[in-house]
Amino acid sequence: MSATVFYEHATAELATLTNTFSVAGVATDPTSVTLIITDPAGAQTTYTYAAAQITKSGTGVYTKDVACTADGVWQYVWIGTGAAADVTAGTWTVHATDLQRLYCTPEELKSRVGISDTLDDAEIIAACEAVARWIDGHCDRYFWRGTATRTYTPCGLYETKVDDLVSVTTLKTDDAGDGTFETTWTASDYQLLPANPSVGPETRPYTSIRAVGSRTFPIPYVLARDDRVEVVGVFGWPAVPSAVKHAAAIMSADFLKLGQTAFGVANGFGEFGPVRIRPNPIVASLLAPYRRYP
């Protein structure tokens, strides 16, 4: 199961679990068959052959299709009793269908390393996901776009620093400091900064909001909440920078190759002994301009 890539879907994407019970190498029907499924959240579901929840496809061979309803690691345990008492456990991984959070897609990585089959799909998508999340942590920001509701503490009467922001749907303030954002601002009450974010080689996100006109941000005070500004909008970057995409492609290919080395050491060549693998300096150079706190 672990070599197959499944995607989160309520009904269409099914993981097929098959187990063969045997005694001394001969397929044998157990007295009873139970399958316990644990989803990524830890919730367990038990199926039994007696209740017609499991399909028997041959002597000792039992199958169950499980809907992949959540992304993450799933666990299964087959339990046979009586004539073929045995316990078989395993896992499979379900990935989210929302692949916009990847900076190098599985198809791009396959093309880069010259893979055309599906035998390594699990390792390929794992490499793409690991590299994307590493870049997010390394840069202390992410470059994909997503809708969210977030609250912030004003820097003063006229400015509030925000996470990377693409657009604002609603802006509200909590004047009383009680957690209720009762005042809705209009588009003419604030300005997104920096101005002209599209000027330059690539469009950058907004990073602060300035109060204009007659409105001001409420200042936090003792015995009241600090986060007095609520922003509903699209966060992230307008588009993934080309340098980030290229860095992700280089890292993903390197990450995939690490599976062929032990403890980060590759075999030497000729008279040279083992070679210690080091981080690719090109990646660091490409990502340096995008680190929030270098």
C-alpha cells in the first residue's frame, strides 16, 4: 500500500486493502476476519467479514475498499482467528488534492530526473512536499495563496503589520478589546502597503495596512485584548517567484537522490574515498532575497 499514491476524496478515491491468511504457506480461511482502520485523526472503524463489510475473493483472501476521506497517514490491521490466527498491520498515505502548495510538482520533478513510470510516485510526491515545507520554514513565509481570517496587534494609530497579503475582503476592528470586531472599515478607510507592489521584476505581497481619512486603529491597553484588527482575505504571494520554483526543483531532485545514500555519504570515485553530501549553495542563493528574517 505504501508505494501507491492516493488523494483525498470523499468517494471516488479508494484504497484497496487485500490480505491473504495462510497456515504453513497454504491459504486458509480464518474462523473470523476483522479489519480495523485508523484514519489520520486517530478515529477507528472496524469491519468484519461476517457482516458482509469485507469481500472474500478466494480461499484465505479478503479485500476491503476504503474511501480516502482525509489526507495523512492511515493504518490498517487485519485480524484472523481460529483456523488461521494471524495479525497483519500496515499503513498507506493519502495526499491532499490541493497541490497548489507545491513549488515543484511531481510531473516537473519526473521530467527533471527522467522518470516516466509510476513506480516511484510515493517518493516523488513526498520529496515535493518536504521541500516545499522546508522552503516555507527557511524563508519564514509561504508563497502559495489561501483564504484565511487573521487578527493582528496595531503598531500604532495609523499602521498595522500583517502577514504576506494578496487582497482584503473585509477589515474590522475591535474597539472595546473584548474579542468582538464590531467596526467594519470601508475600502476608503485604509491603504495597503507597499504601494505599487507590481513594480519591479515580480509582483510582491502587501505587508502592512495604513489607516487613512478619519479612522485610526484602536491601541491595546491593560486588561484588554492586544489583537484588535481582523483581516479576512487572501494571504500568501500573488504568484510563486521563479527563483523559488527553481530552488524547489533543484532541492526536490537532490532530495530524491538522497534515498540512494547512507547517512548523507556517497561512494567515492577512483582514488577518492566516501564523499560527504552538502547542501546545494545555489538553492541558498536563490532563496536568500525571499527570507523574511535572513
